[in-house]
Amino acid sequence: MAADVSVEWTMTPTTPIVGGATRGEVALRDGAHRPVRGAKLQIEAHMSHPGMAAIVAPITERGDGVYEVQLQFAMAGDWILLVTGTLPDGRTLSHRVDIATRPAG
């Protein structure tokens, strides 16, 4: 596990709207605050309660240690986002983000 790599998560809009496009960004920095480039990442989004299928999406590198994912949530409520992947040096990365979505309208 890459304990020396920091993960910064941002989302637009900050509170996703059901059915709308949501852009997530992951910024990876090493212990010296330099960008971590070349990671292979994906995201799994799970509802906090059982019964809803997970959303799985690849995360694309934009540059300078910033990675982007496009998501669309089908239900309002609490979601758990799991960012996982492999760093260029072969170590694994796992980061959890808890969010809430709101209904459209």
C-alpha cells in the first residue's frame, strides 16, 4: 500500500444530482508533494445500503498527477466511492470517499 502518496478528491458539482453528469478528479502527490504520473486507476461507486448495482468506471490521467472520471448516479442517497489502482512503481492504492447525491429538480 502506498502510505506516502496523498489522494485529493474533488467533484463537480460538489453534491451530485441524480441523472446529471458528475466529474470527479483525483490528484496524487508523493511525500515531497510532487505529482504522481502514470497510475492506472478505477473507481467503484456503491450505495451505502444493499440492492443497488455498483458503478464501475476507469479514471483517465489528465496530466501532472491529476486523474479524471465521469460518473452518473441513478439514485439519491449515500454513496461510497472506492478509488483503487496501481502506481507506476507497482504499489497499490486504495482510497475511500463518502458522498451524498440529491434528487434532480
